Amino acid sequence: MIPFLNLKRENERYASETKEAVSRVVDSGWYIRGRENNYFEADFASYCGVGYCVGVGNGLDALRLILMGYMQLGKIKEGDEVILPANTFIATALAVTQSGLTPVPADCDIGSYNIDPVSVKEKITGKTRAVIAVHLYGQVAAMDELREITDQHSLLLIEDAAQAHGAIYNGRRAGSVGDAAAFSFYPVKNLGSLGDAGAVTTNDEELAGIIRALSNYGSDEKYIHKYKGLNSRLDELQAAILSVKLGYIDEDNALRREIARFYMENIKNDFFILPEVKGWDSHVFHLFVIRCQERARVQQYLSDNGIQTQIHYPHAIHRQQAYAELSHLSLPVAEQLQDEVLSLPLYPSLTKEELNKIVDTLNNYGTI
């Protein structure tokens, strides 16, 4: 079986450096918000091209803390609306509702699968205060078009960059294109930790300071609490591991692009619709997602032939039971995508033999 993702094999490539980093932290006796965290925050801020990075506990908290920070700044208030794509992982919506805000799903672009700026414009009301652009599957959303809309309506533009570490959009890296950005370093990500971890990046010094306090029980001075905060801090072990892997991110993303090009050039079967790439620099291929109308049969066929796949995502936000109050919405592209998308294996340690098997198997579908 070719696994959808072989994390053990992926992490073996950094094993000696990772073990050295872990030993260094264990021997230091300091495990929360210490030197390793400071180093990683500075390096990741520099890598993304922003002034500030705040390490937090996970990607969901990164989004929540951005919204909470803007609420403290008076730019958003409880009950305000936040537009987000219907085709995304549920964390994007959870961050909104857990902050006391109202999620407004917008439809998606059928080619890139990202949020559709036209739909965003249609969803704006007098209560809209922000748009969350998810760089889905590793491809940066249409940020120039979205920025034009948000500027016109005086809205915040927030990046959910959890799948887009290292992606470049018009010369700028994901994490530096919006007003603030949330990253997840969950182990399966392009830049993955060995546990839960996340970060916020921004050029807004005041926002960064508030988020740093909010993530530390609302405190920036011990036992003095300015805000009703969270406990969501990047620990020293994960920071040290991320520093190791940050040194390889561009090399790994280049390998991902090579694999994606191989798929794009060699999958030759009209049963499958390949993704639209709107710029190879802007896509880091966290996932390679095809579309097919016979998805269940295709997935079983691939499994029978030793190839594991996954579905990202089988239910649009407004079709999740958790958001039953949104079930009346009609978002036809998102609803089509939820029934057709299928993710193929894509990670740097895939071998040429494995890739050839995947492509040959796909090309043979429907011929037997």
C-alpha cells in the first residue's frame, strides 16, 4: 500500500537534527516561551517577510487570537459578520463562532477551489467586518481582488495560511499579504511539528502585542491580566523542531511542485479533472486534489490497487451538522466540490516508482 502520507519516512530525513534539538531543550530545563520560541518566532517572521510572529498552541487558536485581538482593538465586536469560504476545514468557521462572531460562508472558484471574490462581494452587509481568505490546499487565494474588495468596504483581510507555508504571491510570502495570518504546524503540514503548534504573523505591532498577551492568559506581566485570555503557547520542544524543519521548507516545497508537475503532465484520463494552478510560485501543494464524478468507485479502485487517498473535504461548512443554522444556504460550487474532490498522495519522500504506479493506475481507470 502506498500510504496517503508516510510521516515516519518524512521525519526520518531530519531525525538526527530533530533529536539533537529535543535533547537541547530537555537539557535546558526551560520548556515554555524560552530561547527556542524566540529564535523560531524571529526566523519565521523573517521568512514570511513580516515584522512580528507570535507562536501559539495550534492553528485554530491562531485564528481565534487574531479575531480576539481585533476585538480588543475595537475593530470587530461581538455578533459582527466574518466572510469565509464554504470549502475549508471546519477550524476556519470554529474560530469565528468561538469568538462570538457570525460566520458567513461564501462560494468557491471551481478551478482553484479557493474562495470566490465575486461571492465575497455578494455576501457583504452592514455587519461585515472581516474576510478570511483560506489558501486552500497550498494555493494562495486571489488576494489582490480580495484586497480591492476589503479596502472598498473598510474590512479586515485575514489569511488562513495553515496549508500554505512558503507559498509566494506577487513576490510576497503567504503570511504577509493580509492584515494578519494564522498558521498551523500540525504534523501533516508542509512545515509540521511533532504535535500541535501554530503561529500568527503580522506587521501590526499593537495587534501582535495583544495576541501575545491573550495567548498567555491575557497577561504580559506575571499575575497581571489585562484581558480574558487563553492558554495557547508554542512550547520549546515544538519551536526547536520547527526551527530545524524551517531550514528545509523551500527544498521540500520544490519537491512538492515537482511531484505536482509530474501528476499534471502524466495523468491522462478524461474521468479526472486536474486542479487549476494560478501560478506555480503561489502554490506549495500541501494537497494535490483532483475531481471525479465517480469518486467512491475511484477511491475503492485505487485502494484495491494499493493506493491510499483522502477526501478534503466531504462536507462544506454549511452542510456540517455543527452549522445546521446555515443549511438553508445555496452555494453550488462548494456543494459540487464536496461530492467530487479526491486527494492523491503528495509528499517529498514519494519515490519515482510510487508516482509511476499512481499515475498508471489512474490512467487505467475505466479501461478494464
